Amino acid sequence: MTGAMYPGTFDPITNGHYDLVRRASGIFDRVVVAIAANPGKAPLFSLDERVQLVSEVLADLPNVQITGYTGLTVDFARQHNLGVVVRGLRAVSDFEFEFQLATMSRHLTNQVDYVFLTPAPQFNFISSTLVREIASLGGDVAQFVHPSVEAALRRAWAARRVER
């Protein structure tokens, strides 16, 4: 079998992400969760904080590695000998976007394939954006994220309220 990459911003990592990584780790010998330092986004958590949170959440998966990265996903995959990029699909709209990414990646290299996984039904609606929004308004996100992520969200939003 081959190694796989699961890229994303993970701001924050959710239970839906965990579900996909857990299942990918059962399919592939090695899964690298690659956390993007995406300059086009303004994350709540720094890259180092996201790497730390993801490492805590995925600590029980022995064949999973966590790292931050910059640059093209396909370049990272090739440089780390990862022949597959794993992506999650929650809805038809996700498919359209992911299909464009996979097609563009195919034009850049034929050394990396894309594999799409759908989440378990209970995670189908969870997104990092919605979790951040709920947390920013003081809502309870415990059912959507790991306890360490919930605590980090509370601290981050409390600090932002103090800054204002």
C-alpha cells in the first residue's frame, strides 16, 4: 500500500476531520495530515497552534504524522513520497470544488491520485467555519470538536473579546 496525505487548514480540526483521518489510517500504511499555512486565509489559530491541536486530537492513531506546509499540495505529496491525496466530501458543492482541484493537480503531475471519502452521517454538516462561528458567539461546540479544541476555542475567543 502507499502513503497518503490529508491536507487542510484545520482551523480548527473537527470530529469530522478526525473521522476521515481515522478511516484513511485504516486504508493506507501512512497518513500525513498536512496543515496548510494558507496565506489567503486569516486563521483563528497560528500554524503552530493548529499543528499542536491536530497532534493532540490524532495522538491515538499510530500511523498518522502531522506537519505544517506551504506551497502546492501536489509538490508536498511528491516530495514526501505520498501517492494519494485524501479529501472529504460532505455535499455536491464540495465535489465540484474538489473535482476542480483534483483536475488541476492532474495537470501538474500524474504522480499523485485523489481519493474522496464521505463522512459518517453524524459529521456530514460539520465545518471548521461553522464551529468557529458558533464558538465566537459563545455557543457550545463540544459535540463537534475534541475537548482540547473546545478549550482552545474558548481561550482564543475570550482573548479576542479582551482585545476589543
